[in-house]
Amino acid sequence: MNVPDRLDRARGLRTRWCGELSGDDLGQQVSVCGWVSRRREHSSHLAFLDVRDRTGIIQCVIDTSLDLKSEYVVQVTGTVSPRPEGTENHDLATGNVELTSCVVDVLNRADTPPFSIHKYAESDETVRLRYRYLDLRRDRMLGNLVLRSKINTAARAAMVNQGFVEVETPLLWTPTPEGAREFAVPSRLQKGAFYVLPQSPQIAKQLLMVAGVDRYFQIAKCLRDEDLRSDRQFEFTQLDLEASFVSATDIIEIVNEVIRKILTEVMDNPEFSISILSWRAAMDRFGSDKPDMRFGMELKDLSEVFSKTSFRAFEAPCVKAIVLQDGASLSRSRLDNLTIRSKELGAQGLVWIKVLPDENSNLTTVTGDRVVLESPIYKFLSDAEKSDLVQVLEVNSGDLILAVAGEYRITCECLGQLRLEVGRPGLEEHSLIFVWVVDFPMFDGRDDQGNLQAAHHPFTMPHTEDLDLLDSDPLAVRSQAYDLVLNGWELGSGSIRIHSADIQSKVFRTLGISPEQAEERFGFLLSAFKYGAPPHGGFAVGMDRLVALLAKEDNIREVIAFPKTQSGQDLMTGAPKELSTKNLAELGIGVSGKAN
């Protein structure tokens, strides 16, 4: 059989990767394949050609007569030689060697790219996303994809080593109220009926526990039709897991082992910590259920200090403050902006107090420094309140106090956000501080109809000792739910599930879900639970967020191969697009308006 010449030469074009060549290969003849990164003229008859593949760059010495431009696809065959003394490039792993006596075969030509690829110059993101296949050639972007692959591989290995079985669950699913809007998929065969794309494999993995799989996992694609932002896309990926006959402590340790495995595989001597914090402690100390613990500036309770105050703004159920070290130099305009921000966050306002040195003052800090307080509310505070304030907050000269008063939740969350805005700048990004937040409230307030809302989902198991409170004080019930947080980003959440029909019915009643509604929405799951559902619990790690943090990226779009813009568009393909009249007719769908 005769094989076409081009196809024959296309077999085995590469004998080595560009980035793996070193002094150990001197004298060997090798063939590398890749893209022309740069061309530099050396003399009238010699030029340097940097050839790039995903492993790195190798310099090739070529004849100047060759017509080679940026991003041409080439095969270069040459001899690995030492670079002349003094010409080494210590920024490259291959900087001590080059290819000489080169034969170059142009495999494909290329137009001039719309932005620089051989060096990372900041380009407009819309241009980058329109030409994403070019953007991904750049070292930073390609490195993010390689890192993601390593993380997925390490996660899979950690799960398999702990006895988990990888099971794929459907992408065409039934509507389930999990808190976010679902993408609907029309059925061609059952016109007028719809599947939805799963927000998560939550119910499917619980059914797998009923089925006796015992330990399930998958790296699952999930979809939610919600507003996009830096840490959110329509399509996202999670390491999803569920296990039977486990406690919350078991699940936490299983996930900890996955985290340890990932970090040791993708980092050299990783430094990290993993701790556990109750939801109440997280709110008390950091004003957030996803605390960034890379810095202090913890919230301090001043309710006792101002329990008998005559200052009306502090006559509130909760008074808390944070201290910005050396923050007394903040300008009045900056303080006014922080006050405006506090109101945007739901507080009535913000009180700022500067701690300034004053040798003639009778007010002293815990270190003995004499100070005076400067604040618009200074004249409303008693001497005892000023003294207690300085002592409780342990301030020093030059510090700034920011205080908020009001209902507990609003006060904590407002100060928690202000803490991030004034405390995060200048942090060392390489710090990795994981924290498990546990014992969340079972319910998160009420909806417009007065019905309680599940803080996680209606299948979360309450703490056994709180079951009686479901009738008497449901907002005080704690759930067996747990979140994993890294540097202030929620990496994922999970819980021990309800497997008792009696407890599930009671929780449904508390949420205002009637037996008829429960049967309509969750009937197939409740039916499965009648056949011996084991105690079980699970978790889901947001892989996009984890990869972004380990890649030191601020936006998960940078670690997703083909992401959507904030408006939900795919600039490369033009999606979403209108369907033809014929397609719509096949699906039994009519469209009342045109897309903008």
C-alpha cells in the first residue's frame, strides 16, 4: 500500500520535546516540533530561531535564507551543542544548549497574531477570548492548563487510594430546587417537556449510596444559570464525593488527604495549614463564613463596653470593631468612603476613632503609651468608655478603630467585608491557609412568604442534640454541614445527609414543603429511601477555584480552557446563537422575542 509522502513524514516527527534538552544530550541529533516563537538575525548568513512547544523553548541556529515568521509550525532537526561561553540564557531551562546544523521543515504557515505570544504582554481580554486558541499558547495560560491536569490526576489518585469508585452521573437530569436557576434542555421526543442540566450530582450521588456503591467520586461538570463574576462561570467543575457510614470528621479527613496529595504533587515543599472553626466563631472573629485567615485584624466585641452608653448609635444588640494598625494616617476622604461603604453593606453607619500620641493625656494603652482619641463621637463617650475601649482593643498609638453597631449578622458581615478591603492589600499571595467552617445554622432566615430557607439544602442532617428545636426554635438548629475555605475563597461545601424518613418529613414541614410538594419534587429520592438508605455524607471541591488559587490567578477564567465572558458570551464561537426555525419546530418551541 502506498502512503502519501506528507502522511509518511508526519509520523514520528518529534524525537524530543523542546524544553527537555540539556547538557546531557550534547552531540545527539534530535528532531523537535513546535511554533516559531522568535527569530533574531545573528549575521549575514546565520539567525537564531526560538522554537516553542508546551514544555519550553530551544534555540536553533539556522540559515538566514529560510523564510520563517512568528507562529509558523516547524520541524527542526539538528545537533544538540553547547552555547558559546557568555551567551547562555539563565532564564531558560535549555539556556545552556542550542541546536546547530539545523534542517527546518515548515509544516504550516501562520498569519500575524493579533497579540504577542512569545512574551506575556497584557492584552485586552475580549481579544484574548476571541482568539482563545492563541491565548492558550502563551506560557502562563498553558501552564495553568498543565497545572489543572496535574491537580485532577492527584485528586483522582487520592480518591482511588481511599477506596472510592469513580461513577459518571447524567448531564440530562430532572429539575431539583438547589437554590440557583437551572439550564433547561427541550426534549425533541416529548415535545413540551424539558430536562435540566444538573447544578450538581447531589441527588444522583445519594441514590448511589442507596445502591450500595458506598464510596463514590467523580470530577463532575456542573451548570448553573447565575450571574457571572471572577469566581463563577455557568459551567464549573467540582471533585464530587459521597460516602456511606461516615461522620463529618471522616469526610473532612478524606478531603484533607486529597488536599495534601494535590499540594505535594504540584508544589515543592508546600507550606500550608488546615484548621477547623465553627460558623459562630468564624462570624465572631472574622465577620464571614469564608474567613481569610492570612492576617489578623479580628473583630472584637464591644457590647459590654457600651452596655450603659448614652451614645444612641451604640445602643444596639451588637457592637463590634476592628483595629487597623498604623491606620490613623488615613485621610478624611478615605474614612468618608469607608462610611459610605458600610451603609452599602447594610449597616446604619461607621464610627472611626484615631488613636494619637499625647504625652499630657491620662489615657494609656496596655503598653503604657499615653494617647488621645480623635473622632466625631469623642464628646459622646464617657472617660470609662474611652479607657475600656483602648484596653479591650489593645490599641497602640497610631492605630485606627472602625466600629459598627446593629443586629448581630449585619454588624459582623459589614465589619468582615471592611476588614478584607483594608487588610488584604499587600498580603503575601503564596500563603495557603485552609480552614473548615462547621456547624452552620440549619436555616438561613425566611423568604417573602415567611417560610424558613435551608442554609445548604433540605437534605442536610441537623445536629442530633438540636432535633427538638425544629419545633420550638428552628433558627437555633445547627446542621451537620461544613465548608472548606482557602484564603477567603469558598472551595466547596458538604454535609451529612438525612437518611431517616421521619427526620426528612419533619425538615420538609419546617421549610413549609407539604407532603404533596415533597412527593412532586423529590418523590424518586424519597421512594429510594424506603429501601434501606445508609447513613451517608459528602462534599464537593470547586476545582476551578482551587486551580486559580494555586496558579495565583484572580479570575477562574484564566484556568478554564474556553470560558464565557461576564455577560455569558463565548466570543470565540459567538454562542449563544439563535436556532433556525426548523430546529425550533423540531423541538416544539416558539420564540416570542429576539436575542439582543
